[in-house]
Amino acid sequence: MRIGKKLSPRILLVDDEPVNLRVLRQVLQTADYRLSFARSGKDALKLVEQEDIDLILLDVMMPDMTGLEVCQQLKSHASTAPIPVIFVTALKDSIDEEKGFETGAVDYIIKPIVPAIVLARVKTHLSLIKADELLNTHIDLIHRLGHAAEYKDNETGMHVQRMSRYAKIIALAYSFCEESADDLMMAAPMHDIGKIGIPDEILLKPGKLTADEYEIMKTHAQIGGEILSNPSSYLIKLAHSVAMTHHEKWDGTGYPNGLAGEAIPIEGRIIALVDVFDALTSERPYKKAWPIKDAMDFITEQSGKHFDPGLVPLLHQELPKLLKIRSEFAER
């Protein structure tokens, strides 16, 4: 199959002065961008509905509808909010830059424009878009592989939705920053990806596993690690760690490597805790859901054995938030 050349980014230039549009066109056409033009805010909003715009260079001081008003409208709609907007303004124009950034602009270019600065700013913000697209691709891949594991298991997509959100709450309580907690939430769905490699007669067996069958079941952690080995991105690296370590136990009796205490990465310790909490408090074809009190009593008893004793109090502390998530993502 022959694959066509990837289209270059489309940039929308918005200015009520034709001479300004011509100058921007001369600068940007040298970089082989696809260009669209609008001479008013209303025309710009119409074009955005008709074309896939990657970036907007927007004049601030325009009659009828200012650039600030255009930006506000763009950011108020889910379909156009992600488009980065760079304001283009003259020094003599009365413009509050803080207000501009509050409306959603990502940058400013001052008139009269300097071609090198325009090209550099445009290139920078288009590269940020590509970085976001790559991150979203990784996230999408993680969720799709997580769903692939669910097809082989009695667990449901709701389990993954709950436990990944539980993980974020516990991570924040443990003093993760918001970004790191989000990363763990996004990596968490991959914790059981290795179950893809477990035979159905073992994975889906309704009764208790034999000792030999249990040994085979335990290999899913190692299989998950192999699937996610040699990661090229931070998220996949985090998912690899989660898959490999979420069955390790604080006292060293877990698997696959018998790690103990803080030798177990914190992400593995958090996922171990929230995975068991959700498994205990959820109904499965082979068991009833435990009452919350019974589940919490069991987890407390396992503090320092199965679970990190520093994390168990956080589970108690954040229980109201966990129960809210449990209700919002109940089994369908």
C-alpha cells in the first residue's frame, strides 16, 4: 500500500488589514505551511468550522469583534478549544497581556513583526502539538492494550476505571504532584496486560486453581513485563514497572521477583493496594462483593505483610473519595 505525503500544518491568519496578512503570508509560506486567511473574527470562526486548523495567528485590535472575543469563543467549544492561538498586536495597542493569556492564548507576537521570531514561535507551538499528539497516542495504546487483557479475564472495564482513579487519589495523598499522579492513573490499566498470555482454561476457571495452575497464573506479571520491555516513552516505562511489581508484597513473599519493602517501586505498591481493594469490594461471577468494613479490616491486617504500612492509612484517609469513584463507575 502506498502512503501519501503527510499534509503540512494549516495555519489560520486573522487580521482586518490586508497588508498585515500579506506580510505574514510572505513569512510563513517559506516554511511550506498551508495558510488560510480571515479579515474578521466572524470569518475566522466560520473557517475554523470548515477546516482543520492547527494554529491561529490572531490580530487583537479588530472592529466588530476583537481577537480576545474570538479567542474566548474558540475556547468555549470543545471542538476548537485545543487549537493554540498566538495573538499578534502592536505595541501601541492597549492590551492587557495577562487578560490575553487568561482567555487561552499561548503566546504574543509584537508588530511590526520580525520574520525570524514569527517562524520560531510558530515552529515551537506546532512542535508542542506534535508532542501532545504523541502522548495521547501512548495513552490510547495503553488503554487499548488494557482492554485487550479484559477480554481474557472475568474482570471488567469498570475495574480498570476504578482502580486507576483510586491510584491517583492515593498517589496525591502520598505527595505525588498532580502530573505524576496523572501519569500513574494512565499507566495503571496495563497492570494485568500479561494475562493475555495465560491459557483460558486457567484464566477463566470458575473454581479454585491447583498449585500448578496457580504457578502458571503467576507468570502473567513476567509476561506483562516482557510485553512492555525496552520502553521508548516514560508512560510505557511506568506501565512496565506497574505490570512487573503489582504482585510483589511488602514482606517479600510476592512475585515475580520476591522484592520487599521499599525495593518495590512506589507505583507497584500503590497499584497492589488499590487493585486488591477494588477486587475485594467488587462482585465477580465467582464471588460476592465484600462489605467495605470487611475489606478495610482485611487490608489493615495485611499492613506490613502484603501492603506498604505507609500507604494503608492513606486508604483509610481517602476512603470517602474512593467510595465516590466506586459509585460513579459501578458495574453496568
